[in-house]
Amino acid sequence: MTKPIAAEDLPCLMAAATERAEQAPTPPAEPRRRRVQSLSVVIPAKNESAGLLALLTELGAVLEAQEGLQYEVLLIDDGSSDDTPDVGRSAGARVISHPESLGNGAAVKRGIREAVMDWVLALRRDFDIPHTAAELGVEAVRLDDLSEMAAQDPTAPTNPVPAGVAEMRAMYEAAMTGEVG
């Protein structure tokens, strides 16, 4: 049978409980996550000069924003006949060129072999995802109809930037060629 606690004993019991709590072992800290400190980004490319500068510029901004990250960008030119290598160099990438196309797999493997950082990230562009409205099958002759429908859509007033028929038409024209930005 336990003895009832008297009111005068309460401060002493509270002090003892607090002292025990302070002496209790602290739970182990969560394991530290391993942080990537150096990264090689491998970009296989063949005749990609049209969109390459935008990609490399955005990639550079993202990488620069990572505190303490050392990185390199390797552009593996797989026998391009356009100015892909020059665009890569102008954006600060280390360019390695194949004199003729050896295929995406060979370009990725070459990039991995040439990488000097601890981690390697290989970017791909061969997912067959359309990059323009035209590649999605949108016909230019339908732009007026699409612009009209978009401007009249009941959700149009909730757009962060108000857009009428003319603005929607301009947006669709840009989307046809992938120049939306």
C-alpha cells in the first residue's frame, strides 16, 4: 500500500523528479544525412544547340545555389553537326567530343569515365517527351479557337496574370515552337 503524498512533500518530490530528468541520458541524435560535396553532371548531346544554352544556364544557377558544392558540367558531344560544342564551352561546360556519333549510351559512359568528382549525375534527353505544342499535335490553324476558349474558360479570372484572347494567342504561338519562358 502506498502512502498518500502530503502537500508539504510535493516541492521536494518535484525537485527530485526534475533532477532525475536532467540526469537521464539524452536520446541518440538522428543519424546525419550524407551530403553530396562534389558532383559531376554528365550531359550527352547530339545537335542540341537550340536549347542547350538555356539548359546550361539554368543548371549552373541551380548548382551555384548549393552551398559548399563543388561541381563540374561535362558535355559529351556525340558527333554533332551543329554548334553544340561551342555553345557548351561558352556556358562553361567541359566539352568532350566524339568525332562521330557513338550513341547515347557511349556518350554517358564516356562522361562517367571522364568525371572527376565523387558523385555523377547523368542527364538524359531521350525520354521522347514533346517539347513544343506542335510536337503534341496542336495545329497552328487552331490557335484562334484555342485562344478564344482559354480566355472564356471559367477559371481564367483566377490566373495570376490576367490574359485576354490576344495574350493567350501570343502564349500559344510561343508554345508551338517551345519559346515559352
